[in-house]
Amino acid sequence: MEIITQDVMTHGHGILENSHSPHMDNRSDKKEQKFERININLVYNESWREKVVRLHLLLTVKESAINVPMNLEARRRITFFTNSLFMRMPYAPKVRNMLSFSVLTPYFKEDVLYSDEELNRENEDGISILFYLQNIYPDEWTNFEERIEDPKLVSVSKDKKELIREWVSYRGQTLYRTVRGMMYYRQALELQCFLEDAGDRAIFSGYRAEKKGTDHLQALADMKFTYVVSCQIYGVQKKSSQDRDRSCYNNILNLMLRYHSLRVAYIDEREEKVNGKPEKFYYSVLVKGGEKLDEEVYRIKLPGPPTEIGEGKPENQNHAIIFTRGEALQTIDMNQDNYLEEAFKMRNVLEEFVKRRRKQRKPTILGLREHIFTGSVSSLAWFMSNQETSFVTIGQRILANPLRVRFHYGHPDIFDRIFHLTRGGISKASKTINLSEDIFSGFNSTLRQGYITHHEYIQVGKGRDVGMNQISLFEAKVANGNGEQTLSRDVYRLGRRFDFYRMLSFYFTTVGFYFSSMVTVLTVYVFLYGRLYMVLSGLERSILDEPNIHSSKAALEEALATQSVFQLGLLLVLPMVMEIGLERGFRTALGHFIIMQLQLASVFFTFQLGTKAHYFGRTILHGGSKYRATGRGFVVFHAKYADNYRLYSRSHFVKGLELLILLIVYEVYGESYRSSKLYFFVTFSMWFLVASWLFAPFVFNPSGFEWQKTVDDWTDWKRWMGNRGGIGIQPEKSWESWWDGEQEHLKHTNIRGRVLEIVLAFRFFLYQYGIVYHLDISHHVTSFLVYGLSWVVMATVLVVLKMVSMGRRRFGTDFQLMFRILKGLLFLGFISVMTVLFVVCGLTVSDLFAAVLAFMPTGWALLLIGQAFRPLFGRIGLWESIKELGRAYEYVMGLIIFMPIVVLSWFPFVSEFQARLLFNQAFSRGLQISMILHGRKDTISS
């Protein structure tokens, strides 16, 4: 037994001598037989038996036991916890001496606990949430089934369905998961308090076995920890008769009944009579769990409806912050999680508030590390997880020290509660300007001489968006918020007060990043429009034909070739590679980098570059940003073509087609004198940009290239395009409603915004002005009359389209014969004109294609100008013509983008390759994603 308790390598000889020495009372030289004095009775001691079994396992199990535990998440948590113990952190005081703190979580009407109906409801592929999670987490599902069969581990009061609901909810981004994680703080404090006061006997007996003194532990934990969930519309859900609202109310009530220290704050609206007249009054109410229902604790009268005065989420936090207690306040979002082992370190991290730093200043905000727990669902979720992980680790570490420009980027930072309550709170909530309310609390803290630090020895779980559309909506919201920050006085004041180097760091790490993204895209436009002018004017040809330039053309091409490598934008991935390399080794980082490129990470990040540039630029130009709900469900299923078109038409498709026309014109009219090598090196990155903006939503759309899905998408999109709009018609139901909604920013913009919109639209006239002089029918005439005649042709085309539109509206239903005669006459007239142009004027087939490149941008320019002058065109009766022109352009754009999808859908292997591309991480873990996507279920025992 000494072998187990002593170091054999150091004291092995002494152990052997002591175990087999001769009896002292026996004078003979007879020695004992080896192992004669072993005490057999020790095998009945449980503690000794556990040690022997452990030793036997260590000596006999193969090296594959290194991968214990088998669950990757458990292994990750144990690894981080053990590594964090070697990091520099303050010593933990006793529980009674630690700083008290509160946790605040804002909640609106997201999922609290999945219902049986939601778990088993099948989508169009025949997949339910339960079936999906059983295949994503097969080992955890197996362990769960074992647990529910063990009566020692499961409460008798819970049935199997309720346990399954909780199991699924703990793997989604639900309020149930967040509350369970935050309540680990209370469990950790009770256990730590028990270990501080208990003796050896109580400790060896176990915490759960010692019932004596638990009231003291709970009271002390309640003094040090408070958890408030600000459920903004809890009162409305309580009174509502809708099934979802009632379900949310009951689930939140069950949380309060389960966790007695949980408090819920909400806004209560009441109608009371004042001087005989009914008036509405608003109260901020705090409730707790009672015997079977909630019990009111506090009620505070408010001057008005807070969520209508300011932004919803920050006002939801502001009305409930008065109910928090203690010296510190941790802000936790509704899609976060916590871990018991990390909760043990809360005493340590709170001691950071006591430590003095530069110039004897104490921190006012403690930044914490986050773990993104949604990275294993798909390749997109993995990209976002890596990007977010690099930001919340190496990124914020550098921002805090040495740059000293770290602010509050959302949850789960810990605030000095007293400092911020006396200096304006933790959330600025002015409408529109404070859309990104989180960072403004960091601005406010810094402006008021606060000090912000970052610590990585403790982590909190965080969920992120997992679908392409979810991610784009999130990026759009953040870009809008940064646009509003650029216009805010907080950024102006910080820029004025920082020293030069800190000001540059502040600029680049906040609004400067989005401004640089916008400038990057604008540089592509300036470059291509400059090239377009040089090609169409003949300036580029005259330059390349110069003898001096011609002799150095090879060197110029080599320089451009070197530049094209950096135009790939791979440097954006450098922070991810560095962080993975620091934590898991650079060989792993290199492997992840290669896999990310094979999974088209460059396409994804290039696409998101367009999202940032579009929404940031629109906010700077017109303002009027708004909150965009992204949703937090399991979005890994097929999105319809109409949904993608609505979401990306203005931000990516229009810009991508514009760049496509620019590249085509640049190639066609410069091909005769330019080498293909030069063209490739100059425009390769731009072709990559165009392809990413036009087709990334479909490449990263599950089942995006299945033939049946493609046919259904086309039918749905055509129905959506044909539906008429009107009051109360949602954008998802009608193109007209969506089109009106896309011009919402022009309704509230000022004169400067309208003028800039018109000036920017003038760039589309350059195509027509340059191309018409290169047509064969112009016979190289450079007179201005040629350009004038092109406008006559443009006007004729618009008049014909207007006649067809009016004929369809007036005669299409009641006078079909008249409408067909009109179309026949127009067709005969078109054939006659084209015959005359071909025979008499020398029109060629190439001129027809060139005319499309010339007149299509002109029509789009007229459409943009018409939208900017909507009030004027509405008064003179031309708005319906503008709308019909817009519908025609939408049809053309939709067809151009949809045709490659149709072609690729003809080949079955494309869909299989796409599934492998999207879910490679899942495949490497043995997951059957193809079975999930196609709905080929196995029989699951209920």
C-alpha cells in the first residue's frame, strides 16, 4: 500500500526494506517471506480500494486513454480550467470578505424552454430539432439516456418528456440555459463557504451529506450574489391568451420556483383614474418565486414607457438596474452560458477591483474571455467562432494593454456598479444613435476617467449566429451601429482628449475598421471606373503603345502580379491563426487555416466585407439605422431564393452586377492591345469579389443545389414578384411591399442625402456615353449627335415598355384580343426597325450586345434618380412607371443570378460536394449530416 501513497522513484529502496525486515523480537536470522505483512483488511476500506483501482487502470489501460473524457466539450473545459490555474490571478478572499455582485440579463421574447411541439415539429426536410440534436451530439444523448434510467440521478417529480425538453434547451440559445449557468455562481459560493468553515470530518463526509448549517451557507450566498432577469414584457405575457406568450410566462415562473434567489423585473402598464379621467401609468416591478406563483417585491413608478422613449434593449437594462445589489455588476446576454468550474474563480476576478494600477487607479470595467459554443454546427459557425474567439482573446488583450483603448463590446464584462450608477448607468439608450448600446458604456466610462482591463483566466460561454442570413443580419446591425457611432459626440470627445497614438489606436479599432472596409470597396469602384474611362476614351491604348512604356511592360506586369497576391485579403485571417497557434500550437493553426481556405472562408469573409461597407455607408449617408433581430435558433436548413434575394439584393447583388459589367466592358474594349496576363493579374481579385458577392449566399445555403429545391425556389420567387403590395402586406409576401421598404431611408433623409444619391447615380451614364462611339453603326463618328441619337433610342425603348405595361393593366383581363393585337403591332414594328438598321445603317450583332451593356446602366440610373425624387414623380403621375421599370430590372437581375444555380442543380454531385463543404467539421466527428438534410430517419426508441 505504501507504493500508492509514496513516491516509488525516490523512496523505493526504503519502502522495500521497511516492508520485509526481520521481526525485532525474533533473534533468529530467519527473514520474512515477501508480502507476508500485508494487511488484507485494507481491501474493505473504500478509499484504499479506489486508489488501487485507479493505479490498476493507469498501469494497464492503453495510451488511447489520453483521450479521456471522450466528449470534446468536457475535455476543452477541463483543459482550460487546469491551464487557467497557472495564470496570474489575485488570491481569493473568504466568501464573507469578498465583494458582493449582481448579474443582469435582458430578455424580450426569445425562447425560454422548447415545448414538445417545437421539439418534434418537422421542417420541409422532415427534420425535427430533437432529431437534429441527437445526431449532432450523439455521445451526450447516450449519456442522457443512461442518466434518466438511474433513479439516483433523476428527480421522481420530473417525467421523461420534461427532461428531454430541458436537455434540448440546454444545447440551444435559450433563457433556461443562461439562468442555469448563472446560478452556478450561487452553488459555487455555497460550496466554498462550506469548505472554509467545515472540519475534516465534514469535508470527508461530503457537502451534500452535511445538512447542518445549510441555512447559514444559503444566507451568506444570497448576501453576496443576486441575479436579476429583466423580462421586459413578462406582465404582458402573464395576461396574454396566446399560446406562446403563456408558455414563456409559465417557463419563467418555473425558473423562479426552481431557483429561489432568481428575481425577474418587468414593466407593468396600468390604467388608473386621475380626476375622473383614465390615464396610463408605468411601473418597474420586481418579482420572485413564491409557493406556487410569483410574489411582488418592489414596484417603482416610471415617468413614461421607457422602451418607447429609447432603444429597447438598453432601456430594458436601465429600468431593472435599480434592483441589483452589491459593488459589482456583470452583464450577461440571453444567449450565454456559464460553467461551475469557472464560477469558483469569481472571488478572484472581483479582487481585480481592489488592485490599483496606473497612477493608483482602480479598474471600472473588467473584461472577461468568452468561449463560442456554437462553432461545431457548420463551417459558417466555425468561421464565426474562430473570428469571435480571436477578437475576445488576443484582440481585446491588445486593446486593453498596451493600447488602452478597450471598451465594452457586449457581455460578459463586470462593471464597478457604484462608479457607473453615479455616472449615467451602463447603457445609453437614445433612439437610433445608441443602436450599439454596449460600446457607449465603455466610451462613458473612459470619458469619466475610468479604467478598463481584460482578464483571460476566467471564461463565459457565448452563442453566435450559425446561418448565413443570421450572420449577415448581425453584421448589418453592427455596421449600422458603427455608422451611428461615427456621428456621435462621444467619439468626437474621445478623439479630442486622447493623445495622438491612443487616438489612432481608438480610430482603427472602432469606426476606423468599418471606414477602411468601405474605402476598400470604394477603391475597387474608383479603380474600375478609371479604367473604364481610359479604355473607352482610348487613353490606355495610347499609353501602352508608347515606346518607353512598351519596353518596360514586362516589369509592370511582374509588379502587378506581386500585388495580386496581397489582394486576396488573407491577412484578415492572421489574428485567428495567431490565437489558435498560441493556445493549441502553430501546426494546428496552420491546419485550421488550410481547412478554412478549402471550405471557402475567403469567399465568406469577402462577402461580409460587402455587408459592412453597404450598411456602414448607408448609415453615414442617410442615418436611420435600426435594430435587426437575427434569431437564435438552429438555422442550418435551406433558405429560399426569395429570402436570399430580399436580404442581399441591394447590399450585394446590385453592386456585384455593376462590377461584373465594368469588368466585361474593360475586357471587351481593351482586348485588342492588352496581354491576357496583364488583365488577369489586374482584375483577378475583382472577379473573386464579384463571384463572392453574387453566389456566396447560395454556396453556403444547405441544399442550395438540389434540383427539387431549386424548382420550388423559382416558383416561390415568381409568385412573390407578381404579388401586389398595399397597406398591411408584409415584404415577405409581395415584391412591391419589399421595394417600398428598401426606400425607407430616402423618406427620412435630408437634402444632402438626396443630392448625393443623384450625384452617385450619374456614374451609370458613363457606360452609354463611352460605348455608343465604339458601335459599328456609328462608323467612328465622334460627333455629339451620336450620343443624342442614343438617348432617342433609350426614350423609345422606355415608351414601348410603358405601352406594354399600360396595355396589360387596361386590356389584359377584359380585352385580351385588343392586348394581343397591340403586342403584335409592337413586334412587327420592332422587326421592321431592326431590318432597316441592319440593312441600311450597318448595325451588327455585336452592336446589340454592346447596346445592352450601354443602356442597362442608364435605365438603372434613371430608376435611382426617380426614387430620390419620389415625391415629385408621385405628384406628376409617373411613380407607377418608375415602379414598373424597377420590377423589370428585378426580373432581369433575378434571372441572371438564378441561371447558374439552375445549371449546377442539374448535377447531383454538386449538392453532395456542397454538403461536405458546409459540414466538414461535423463529418470529421462522425456525424451523418446528409441523413439529417434528407430526412432519412432511423427508428428512435421513445
